[in-house]
Amino acid sequence: SDYPDSSTQLIVDVLPNNTWHSLMRFLDAGKGNRVDGMAELKRYFRRFGYLSVPLENNSFNDFFDDEFEAALRSYQKNLGLSETGKLDHDTMTVIVSPRCGVSDFPGAGGNHALKTTRH
Amino acid sequence: FAYFYGEPRWVRSPPMLLTYAFSPGNVIDYVSLEDVTTAFQRAFSRWSAVIPVNFTEAEGYSSADIKIGWYSGDHGDGEAFDGVLGVLAHAFSPENGRFHLDAAERWAVDFTAEKSKVAVDLESVATHEIGHVLGLAHSTVKEAIMYPSLSPRTKKVDLRRDDVVGIQALYGSNPNYRYNARLESDMSSGRG
């Protein structure tokens, strides 16, 4: 079940420096874990409105902390995924999928608008 | 469905007509302008079929309401593109009208002719971004046009009930629009 589906494999094929194997290090990571490269995932969440820029040092660390877990749950809820609070297979598959650049909460970093009204 | 903060929308005297144009210096050269225009005409027509808004190509780029162009990397709007896949496109909320596509992608209008395994369907992305131009934000319904992700070599162009209800709440219904029961079942499966 951990093997990537065809769409994920497609992305792996064209992103040799970002292989599924390298992404697998995040698989099932949960609160309290420290995983090399987690800061990159935090920047991804920042870009789409789920995290704000850290106050200290203005840079993200590699710790799976409370703030990241809350952001992850919000992401899973917004993308129609199970709210596991973990970087499970389904969540990682969506993270590596191509997407629209508009923030899921426009205004959290983008300049499209301030925030959304959800119905 | 979701809206941008304040639920911005285009305000025009009825019948509402919005114009669009392609940036003369920011287009792709491996898909003919005719095919690009056709793909966008189909995308616009899907939205105009459900709301009382019509779209037509502008005579000049500078006067167009909706300005469409392909750009690479940092192109000056604070939302840099990132190369192949990743972010595909973005558009701004009403009444800004800017609609940008990542020039690094391999855009396709016909997957039988375009063999690249990273090809992205232009009409699908156009339909999604027009939703932003009109005022819709991202939907949580996977089947909806306004869901934020799209896999390569995937065509997803039909509006779902979530899209239709959302956009009609902003602009009202096209008097010629006829309810399609198939959209209801799509909504049900989305909730499931």
C-alpha cells in the first residue's frame, strides 16, 4: 500500500532530486518527530496559507511540532483527506500533486485577497 | 465552495460582458493560437452557461478585463512559478483580472497528439482559474472544478454542483440554465 500510484510515480519520474523514496522519509511522521527536510514541507504549507512565518530566525526547523500538526490537519480537512494529523500515504500523494498556486487561505501569504469565506 | 474575503465579484450593468485577451509577448509557441483560443472559449462557455455573464475576446490587450499570459519563475506579482509541475497557474480575485500560467509546463489541448507524460490539460486549468477570476476560492470537494490539484494528463472540465451553486450565489443563474441531475449525484459522492 505504500507504493505510489501512477500519478505520483509520474512526478517522481520527472523530479529525480525529489524521489518518492526521499519523500517516504516523511511517511507516517507524527508530532514529536524530527525529519530532515521537514522545513521544506513547512514552507509548502506556508505558501498555501496553512502556516505563518516563524517569529524566531524567520526560518522553519525540521521538527513536527504542534503548529505543524494543526496545519496538517487543516490541510487534510481542506483537501478532503482523512484528518489523521500524520503524513500518511494519501496526504503525501496530494502534497506531491501539481496544483493551483492560489493559496487555500488567500491572504496568509499571497496577495490575492485577505482570507476566504467558506460555505 | 468558498469565496475570497468580502465575496468580491465583477460588477457591471446587465447584460454583463467581460472581455479577455492574451498577452502578446507571453504566449506558448508549440500550441497554435487557434487551439489555445478554442480551449479558452470552451472554458469560458462552461461558466457562462450557468451564470448571466458572457465572455468575448477583446480587441486590445490593455483594455481587456481578463489578461491571460504565460510566465516563468518570478514574474513580478509576488507569486513566482516553480518550473515543471508543482504550481501550474494562478489567477487573482475580482476585479483584478490577471490570469497567469506557468510557461515551464507542457501545456496540451489534445493528449492523443501530445505524448509528454507531464503534459497538463490547458482547458482544465483554464476552467479552474476562470473560477478564481470570477470570485470562487478553492473547494474541498475533490470532484469540483475548484479543487486545487490536477494530475498530469488529466482532463477535468465539467462544472460540478459545488461549482454551480457557488458561482450562482455570486451572479445569479443564467435564465437558460437547466438543472442537471448528474451534478447532484456528483455532489453526493463528494460528500461521501
